[in-house]
Amino acid sequence: MKLKVEDMTCGGCARAVTAAIREIDENAVVNIDVATRLVEVQSSASNDAVTQALNEAGFPPEVLAG
């Protein structure tokens, strides 16, 4: 899935986003581009679970593609 996370503005934010996703799927593959605020996630967790985890971590995402 591809997400846009407007509140992700630095490397620390990127680490927090990665940690939130890996909390629900420790084997998730997370690719982040802080400059464009894009996150690509390959996970066995559902898209809803990933979105919820990011919302709870304070980084509400906009889903761009599944």
C-alpha cells in the first residue's frame, strides 16, 4: 500500500512511522521518502490495521493506493 503522511517531516518521524507499522507486523517492509512524505508498505497486516496504527501513533495517513 502507498500512503501520504503529511505530519512526517523528519527522520525521527520516519522512524516512528516505521515502528508503528512494525508493531503490528514485525516483518513489514517499509520504504519511506521523507522529502515527499510518501510511505510504501508491504505487510501481512490489513490496510485498515496499518492506517489505524499510524493514526494512533499521531501520523494520520492518506491512502494513495492499495
